[in-house]
Amino acid sequence: MVTYHDEEWGVPVHDENALFERLVLEGAQSGLSWALILSKRPAYRVLFRDFDPAVVARFDDDDVERLVLDARIVRNRAKIVSAISNARVVVEMHGAGESLEELLWSFTGGKTHHNAWRSLDQLPSSSPASEAMSAALRKRGFRFVGPTTCYATLQAAGMVNDHLVTCPRWRELGGGS
């Protein structure tokens, strides 16, 4: 968790596969601890083929069964099926000349929003941006993308800098500038 905090959380992500990974893992985390998901991330990366939406979109019922039976990941059928379905939506977007990166970053105007929280109890579980993102993703057919999951995605992908102002990472990532 410390390495994730110090090296990844809040760092801006623009790569399509990495953004798709954030969405899938934040959706998988719903109702569970992030420490659990982080411990399973290496297996997710292997089983979900480095989160390449074009590959995951081709997963079929046999792949779903294979994944549901694999204890190295969260074996929730609905979450697994949603990841595959969401990959298909991303592929449709690509076919229409759109990118997941442009869509997700549009909710912060294409730049990181730096909050200035002084204590953990100030961090929200959602925001107007995450609520708008959730609505837009759902309208496109994405699943497991509620406002809380979208807010966690905003944080994980560096669209929102929610490091506390007392944390060195807040300033390192552009807070206060």
C-alpha cells in the first residue's frame, strides 16, 4: 500500500489500457478493501491480458467461467461480466474515433484538480465530476461505475490529487502550484 501511495496513486494516467485497468479494478473493489484488490492486481493483469480492451472484449462464456473459478482474483461473476462488457464499450468507442482517455479526462477539463484537504475525514466519496462521469459512462453502457467508483478512478488516475496537503506527494504532483 505504501508503494502504491508513493508511486502510483494520484499520478496522471493517459494510457487507454491503464485507464481501463483503473476502471476495472475500482469496480472490482466495490464493497471490498483496496489492499485486497492491490494484492490481486498481478493476477488481474495476467488474466485480463494487461487490460487490453480489444482482447478482453473478445472474452466469451468459457472465459467468464475460467475467471470465476480463479481464486487469484475477485470471483464475483457480475464484476467479471461487467469488465468484459465495459471492454466492449471501449472498443465501440475506439471504432467511433473516441478514446476512453478523452472521455474520462473531460470531467476535469483535461487537467488534474488539486484539492487541499488537511485531514482524511475531509475526502469525499464522490463529487459532481464523479457523478457526471458515472452518468455518462452508464449512458454508454458501462457497468459498475457508480459515483463512488468513478471518484476512486479520478483519484487513482491522477485526475484528482487527493493527497493531504501535509503529504509530500501533494506538492510533488503539483498541489499548491
